[in-house]
Amino acid sequence: MNHSVQLLGISNAIVDILAHIEDEFLDKIVAVPGSMTLIDMDRAREIYALMGPATEMSGGSVANTVAGFANLGGSSAYIGRVTADQLGGIFNHDMRSLGVDVRLQAAKDGLPTARSHILITADGQRTMQTYLGACTELSVDDITTDTMGTPKAVLIEGYVWDLPEGPDLTAKAMEIAKQNGTTVALSLSDSFCVERHRESFEHAVRTGVDIVVADEDEVKALLQTESFEETLEALDGFDNLFAITRSDKGSVIVHGDQLIVQAADAIEAVVDTTGAGDAYTAGFLYGWVNDMPLAECAKIGTFCGSTVIQQVGARIEPGLLEDYS
Amino acid sequence: MNHSVQLLGISNAIVDILAHIEDEFLDKIVAVPGSMTLIDMDRAREIYALMGPATEMSGGSVANTVAGFANLGGSSAYIGRVTADQLGGIFNHDMRSLGVDVRLQAAKDGLPTARSHILITADGQRTMQTYLGACTELSVDDITTDTMGTPKAVLIEGYVWDLPEGPDLTAKAMEIAKQNGTTVALSLSDSFCVERHRESFEHAVRTGVDIVVADEDEVKALLQTESFEETLEALDGFDNLFAITRSDKGSVIVHGDQLIVQAADAIEAVVDTTGAGDAYTAGFLYGWVNDMPLAECAKIGTFCGSTVIQQVGARIEPGLLEDYS
């Protein structure tokens, strides 16, 4: 048994159900454009019945990062809960087919596999209505020295704090990581998620987290700052490595006295911004686990993010680094 | 109860599982490039385990035509068998969301819903490995005056002849159609399918079928001709309306003394040829059920086929005719 992969992801295992919609559809289902809303199964059935023909593909923020990291050539593993239904089979297949070591077997019973209804308007904006299902049954017992192994880094998704045992299981994961010398990275997921769990996140960042990956809004929500300048000042009080994406302003890496500014790539045509942050994280961590300088990590992250927004679909395709220079 | 839709489709109800592959993958699984092969569940599991991350979407040849026809604004219904599993739910959802009247409930038991593993090489060629599952349990009893209703036209898929009760249930469908004055259209599916069932197809065409939709190779296989000139001569012996697609040579409509030649549209860039024939059929039949002249039917069919090959995905999107002139 070799548990020494470079990156282990712990996150919500979700299959995306994607459909193009007219703007009025969001009014009809009373959804805020661009938002991510957690819904129950009744609401999921209702929305699915109303929405048009869809395409299904594996998704989930940190799951996308792990898949992308594997496609870059990194060795990786994954902890997330699906049920042994067809969507769970799709999720685990897609992970395993990339060489990702899926650490949890699909559950024989319990709630159905999670799905996110992703409603795309003509301008490319995505509104997500997510039924977490099986994810909500991820438990403290799923996080063990055996399922964790001894990865070089573990990447935990902020959304995991939304799960009933989320705060406890992430605490356990950080404890096991500390014992094994595993670096802990935290993705802040989205600014609403940060607002829901701000104190827990700040506590985690101050005590168990080494690397924070986030976009500018998420870091502002964490630090309760208004401007980016104010944010940079507030970061003075933290030892962590922060990798902060800023959309067309590029990204900024802050670690102690180091401040690295990476410009965004010139983009010919934005096709679909979904997954840009997850892809950046995949590239950044790929550089990091391979001991590259931080500036190079940021450059690879930017390359991955730029590529993903010029394609349909959130996950990095295999062989991407062949085009990297 | 209003069963008087314009078009009823009877076909294999299949969810596509699409993945990009390297050329070597086809050697590895011993598949002929560009072929459609029927496989059993063990083989389906084996291929799925070997193939990379995939995207799932509803498919099936005549099902694509019916979905496209609905998106053009036609009223339609569908008979095809799925099981009440998640893939069956996806298939029926996608049909119903287009306003297609799904005439069979998902089966409570029996084999799982059919899926076609569609393996796409870098040049865009598709190799299909299809597990028919629930489709093989479509029975003569599923075809009744109630499930058939009184559509203006029924479109039957050649592949249905591959099913155990296929020859009997299609005979019954043609008999009910005759009683109700419903026009019978037959899609020849693929030239290998025609070779498997040539005599049955010829018998059907001579006795119960009014319209034959097919590509040039399929018609040649049916008539056992070599050249297109020879094919046109052989068609002299048939009363049927033939709508024959010829790829970049456009299409030819033959009906009695009428011969209509429709040129292909100029194509800027072929993205994905899948579904071109099915989309042509949707457009052609949309014109036909709306009593348009045959030349106009061919023109709409061509427009639909041309559009589909310039997009990813086999089904016509809603509102297509807004761009038609």
C-alpha cells in the first residue's frame, strides 16, 4: 500500500447537470443569478423537471482541482462520499480513469449522489442549485490515518464546513496531516461560504492550515477588509502562504516577506469561466509539490486557469503542460 | 387524451457516454475505428473502466431526430424503453423537457438503461460501443393503439430490428399506422444494420413504409447497388419517397417521377459530424408534416444537418429556425 501521493483532496463529490437557460428561467425558479444555493431533494426534483435537456459530467470544486492536477501529471488521491448509484459510478469512474486513488468506496446505502444543477445563461453566467445528498453523510470516521495516507499536501474544500460533521472531520484531517508532516491547503470555496464559517476558517488558518487558495473576494470576506491594499496589510498578521486569484488582474502570492505578482494571460475569447480558480489551484499546487519557485507555481496556475476559461468544461484536459512554456 | 402529434419516434433509448481518446485506445480494446458495435454488460464495464473521464448526454439516432423535431417547434411523441435508473431518468427528462410526449413509463425492473460509449479521436471520428440493455426488452405489447396514438407520421429506427421482438413490434407498428392513416418513415440507421436485416427492410419498404430516410451507403446496401447512378435506376422500382443524404454532395429526394437535388451548405468548420443525418431527418420531416414542397423539406433538412456539424453535440438546439431563411 503506497499512500504517498503528492496531493490528496477532501471535498464534496458532485456530478454537474448542465443546461443552457433563458434569463427568465431564473425568475421562474426564484434563483439569484450567479449564486450557488444548497437545495433539498424535493427542490432538486422540481428544478430538474423544469429545466431543459442537460449534459452530465463530474464536477465539484476541489474534485476539479484534483482531476486537473492528475491531468498535469501529478499523483493524487481523493476523499469524498458518493453512493453506489449511477451518478456515483460516473463520479468515481471519472476520478479513477485519471489515475486518482479514490480512497472511499461508494456507499451501499444512504442518500443519492450529490448533483449540482448548473444553469447557464446566454452571457455564460452560471447559477448553481446544488443537492449535496451523499456528501452530507461524509463522517469523521471516513478520515483515518489509512484513508489520509501520507500525501505531500492535502487540499480541503471550504464547502466541507457546510456538512454536519464537516468541522470535526476537517479538524481530524488537519491533525493527521500535522502528525505526518503533510502540508495543509485550504480552498475558501466562495465568499458566501466564508461568511457562513468565517470564525472557523480563521481559526483553521491560524492553527492548522499552511496554504490558502482563494479569490480576492473570499480573502476579503475572511479578513473583513474592503480594498485589496487593506487585504495585503491584514495578511501581515499571518504566517500562511496565500495564493490569491484576481480574475483579469492576475494573481498575487503572499508568503511572509515575499509578494509575487503574476499578470493574467491575454485571453482571446472567454468561453466559460467555470473552474478557472480550481484550475489555477491545480497548476499552482502542481508547481508547489514539485518544489518549484513560487513565481513559477503562479505562472503554471495562471496558464491552467487561462486554458480552462477558453474551453467548455471546468476540468483541465490531459497533456496541457505540453503547450506550456 | 390527445395522441395526434405530428411525429412519433420508435427507437432505442440510449444515453451517450462521450470521451476523447488517443488512437491507440481503439487498438487496446480491439475496436474498428468509426464502427458501431453492440456489446454486453461485461464488455461495457470493461470498456468504461478503461476509458477516460466522460460526459453523459441523451442520444440515440431517432431519439435525436425526435428531440430535434421538437426543438424546431413540431409536436412529437416517443416510444423507447428505459429502466427507472438514473440514466433512464436522464433520458426521459431530456425528452420531456422538450415537450416530447414519452409514451412508455420507465420500467421498474429488467436490464439497466442502454448506454453507448462514444470514443472520439483527435480527428473527430467516433467509434461507438453500445450496450442496449433495457432497449432489448422493448416488446410487441409496448406497441398498442394507445401508445401509438394517431400521429401524422411515425419514424421507426432500423436498429430496432436488432431487438429480439424488433421485427414483430415494427410489423405491429406499421399495421396500426396503416389503420390510422399514419405515414410510416423508416431510418436505415447504418449500412451494417441494413446488411444484417436487408430482406426484412426490403419487405418493409415494399409493403408498409412510405418514406425512407438514409445516407447513400445505406441505400446502396438496401438495393445492393455499387454506384449512385445505379442506385437511382434501382429506385425506379419503388413507390416510396426516398430522402438520401450524401455528405458534402448534399441530398437527393426521389419520389416517383420527382427527383430533387439539394446542394450541401458551405461549411466554415466541421466541429463534429455526429447527428448530421438525424438532424437532416428532423428538418426534412418537419417540412413534410407541415405540408411543405419536397424541395423546401430538403432545404430545411440541409440547414439542420449543416448546423449540427458545426456544433458539439448531436441534437438541434431550440430556436434554430429563427436563423433559417
